[in-house]
Amino acid sequence: MTVEREALLKSENGLHVRVAAMLVQQAEELGRRFGVRLFLRTESSRPREMSNLMKLIGLKVSSGDKVFVSAEGLSPDTPPEHLEQAADSMRELLESDFEERGAERIHQVDRLLHENALMQQRLQMILEAVQDGICVVDSTGVITYVNPAYLRIVHKTPEMVVGTNVHETAPDGNRCGVLNSGIARIGSISHKKDGTTLVANVTPIFVEGEIAGVVSVSKDITELQTMMERLSQVSARAEYLEQELLRTKKTAQAFANYIGKSGKVVDVLALATKAAASSATVLIQGESGTGKEVIAEGIHYASSRRRAPYIRVNCGAIPGALLESELFGHEKGAFTGAVKKKLGKFELADGGTIFLDEIGEMDKNMQVKLLRVLQQREFYRVGGEENVHVDVRIIAATNRNLEQLVKEGGFREDLYYRLNVIPLVLPPLRDRVDDIPLLVEHFIEKISKETGRPVQGITPEAMTLLMHYSWPGNVRELENVIERVITLMDGDRIETAALPSYIKGDSRIAEPAQATSSAAPQPVAGEEVRTWEEYEKEIIAHALDKAGSFNAAGKLLRISHKTVAAKARKYGLV
């Protein structure tokens, strides 16, 4: 239940501070006596509780203005007569001559105002001692208060700030946004024209449910941001340098890991050595497992950039949506989850080499952005506005036929010619059979040391089988076979019995009846001999049709699922 009374304010100076203090004191006394809460309103405002001095002053009531005082019970059992007595007493005070209320009452009010003034002084001292910038804006957008820290941060004087309207000086700023929406903005970062970077918490001030202004608390993070950027860059570069400089080789040893002495290998290494002497872009093509990464690494360590970072990126293993951030980096807040600034691989490779493996898997949008880097040696981080310049040597590799992809529209022609400055085509293992004994000897020695199992060598019969196998997975498949044999064999010498059955049953050296396999269709008698690629495509297609997945098809064919996937893409089966 609520009781309301109408009154005319008789105070000559209106509802000023001393009058408001008397009303607050009277409201507290009546509240304790009658168990009520008292409210005051004008004809155009909502009721405001009379226990708050600032709320009463905010009504801006002048002498002779009509006001309404209401009493509300603190509990449902409050007697109606108590509500009426409280409302009548307050009306009587409002319509009285406040100056004649008595010296004791005025003395009490003056003491209350003095205590309030002391509290304001303490608050002022606290605000001036705070090192964060504080700015108070009223409901119309006028700046009513700033502390010294704020003036220091924005490099202005009080005369230049206090009294200005943010709707005019910064209409798109956070303070205007919070005034209009009533929703706080926490941790908002802004960049000023003078290069200052501020982080601010802007909070609305509500009085009786209505927004009465905003208060912003700002901190200058320019120096901290610069320091963090430098620390992040130094840390990232140090991490890569520490890893990569350990791998530095002398020029003469740069290609030592590419095993082989056949004519095709000698030709490839000779061309790779010449490529290392320049900074031209290199495109390495070859089937999966032929050693493209080994050649790319050798070119870097044989070049003048060998003491700078060598960064590897597998374009086929990174989703297209993330590849741009991985290559070019991103700014904090560029997308969901970007909680801090990140340097991209190109920026980390500055002064060195970046190896882009499986370049044929890159989508068209990323191809356009990579072309810009190749042409201009510059890029933008995701969500950034700064143009980043780099000096990077690019080596790309693919197991796909880029020329055919260009014809089919799957790869940009201009990017292909930019990449194909120095082309290197690595021969498959079946085309350099003479190197198989060298590779087998190398892998036996390497795997024996890794596993701690002494192996004396391999029998001539077993070597003959290895040399007659087609090796669709190339050198990588050969290494996997040797590791498997050494791990599972009982003796100290690799024999025919230890080899996988699919190697012993290869169609090129086995009887026709023995060569039949459900996973590999064979040519019938009288059929014209086709190219190796045609047979390989038919085998992969048949295995995928039977198995239904790269992984299952790889198990049927005794090769890795990556090889199956690469072959399927090569022949357009997916």
C-alpha cells in the first residue's frame, strides 16, 4: 500500500543541498518511527527515494514547484495510518520555511554536510592518486570530471577536456556507444592518432533505472604493447633459430641424405646445387616418397641463407580456413580464438627459406595471396593493417601434375609460372633401380642403430626381389619395409622369407597365377600393354571401390594411406 501527498516547495532557493540534507534526515527519522520508505517526485519524473542526497538534488526542484511525496510500508502489515502520518509530516516539512526549523536542526544538517564534504575530499584525493585515467560523462555527453592521470594519458589540459561533449569530439567512441546502449564495454582497445594505444573499461551510471552518464577507466598500454611485440618476435625467432641452426650443414654435405648414384640422381643433385647458389624460387615435383623435402632442405643448407631460419609448411595438412593465419599470422582479436598476436611462417622465415609442401592442395583464394607475396615480397596479417615486408626464398613441392591442374582450372597459371622458375623433377624409385642396393644398405645401418638390433646384411635373393618390386610408395615405402623386416625377423640377415608377401608376389617376377590379387586387377592375355600410370590408376580405383576409404585401401595394397590419397588426387579419383 502507498499513500501520496501533493506539496509546494516553499524554500526560497529551491531544493538546494541544505534543504535536501534536511529532507534526508527527516526521511530517516520517519522511516524508523513508522516503518516506511519515503519517495519524492515531480510531475515529470519518477519517484526517487528520499534517503539519497544526490538523487534529491538531481530532481532540480525550484521554489514554488509542485512535488509529490509518497510513503510505502516496509512490510504488508504496516498500518495505513502510519503511512498517512509519515506522508503528512514530510509534506509539512516541504511547505515550511526551512530557515525557521530551529538552530539544532540546522546544526545537525551542517554537520552532515561537513561530513559529506570531507568524504568528497577523500574521494578526490584517491581519484587524483590513481594512475589509471578516469573520465566522467553526464547523460548529455558532457565531460564533467577527469583526473590528472587521464590528462597525462591524452596529453591535454583540463580546459581542453572538461565541458566538451563526446558526441561532438568522439561520436563513434566507446563513451558515446555506452551512453546510447547502456551496455558496458570492458577491455576495449583504441589507437589514437598520436600513436598511443589505450585499453578502457567504460561503464554506464544508472539512477532510478535511467542512465545518468558513464565513467571510463583508461590505461596507456603503448609501451607494454611494444615490449610484448618485441618479446614475442624475439622469442619466436629464437625458438626457430635454435632448432634450425642445429641442422646447419656444410655446403658439401647438404645433399648427403639424398642417397643414390644413378644418372638421374646425379642430374637432379647437379641442378639442385646450382639452384642453391641463387635465391630464385624452386618447384620440386615428384611422386610421394621420392625425397622432395630432403632436396628442399639440401638447397637451403647449401645456400647463403643456411644460417637463417628454414621453415616447413605442409599446405595439404592445414585446413584452408587456417592456412592464411599459419602463413601470414594474425592480429589479436582478428577472429574468435585469436587471443594474442601471432607471427606467420613467412615472417618467421625472414632472411631464410620457407618450404611449401603439397602446394597443389592450396585453394584458389590462398593462391591469389601467395602470388602477391611472390611478386611484391609483402603481405598483411589476418585482421591487420600493417604491410609486412619480408626477404624469403620460396621452395615449393607437389606430387601432383601442376600443368594438368592449370589446364583443368584447379591451379592459377600465373602462380604456376612464378613458382616454376627452377623446376626439379625427382625420379620415382622404379626409374632408378640401381640405387635400391645403396638405399637398402643405408636403411639397414640407420634402423639397426635406432632399434639396437645388429643386422649383417641381406641375401642376394632378397635383394633381387626388392629390385624387381614396383615401389609405388617410393623411397619412403622402402624404408618402411626395411624397418618392418628388421623389427620382426628372427635372424641377423634379411632373407626372402622375411619380406612381405606382396613384394614376393610382384607381377613383374612372379608367375601369372601367383600374381593374381583382388586389390590389383591384372591385364588379360592378348590385351595391349598400357602405361604404368594407367595400370596404377586402375589399381588405386579398384582398391578404393573395394575398401571405401584411403586407410582401408592402403591396408589392402600394403602401402600408406597418404600414398593412396596422393595417387587418388593425382588421377582425379576424388
